Amino acid sequence: MARPKMLKLTDVLTEINMSRAAFYRQRARGNAPRLFKLPNGQLRIRQSDLDDWLAKCEETAA
């Protein structure tokens, strides 16, 4: 079974054109993809979680 693709937070922020502060505000409101903290302290977002979140944003905007 393939391991899910994990994206760096900085790459996700660049892709969605959002500042780190805005992302954390959305996260505090419960409106952001789930973050994972690796043992080395780096943050990752599962590609599937990002895709689901973006699809939800599209539904809300429609």
C-alpha cells in the first residue's frame, strides 16, 4: 500500500496563495486541512486532505 503524499506547509501556502497567519486563523476556526507534525518538528499536510478542503471551498463559493 502506497504511503499518502505529504506536502510541506510552505508549499501549500504558496499553492493556495495564503499567508501563514491567515492559514492559522482558518485553522483556529476549524476551516483548514489537518496538519501533521513530524518527529523533527516539520509540518506536513496530506495531499488528500488538501484536495478535500479545496473541494469544500469550491462548494461554499458556489
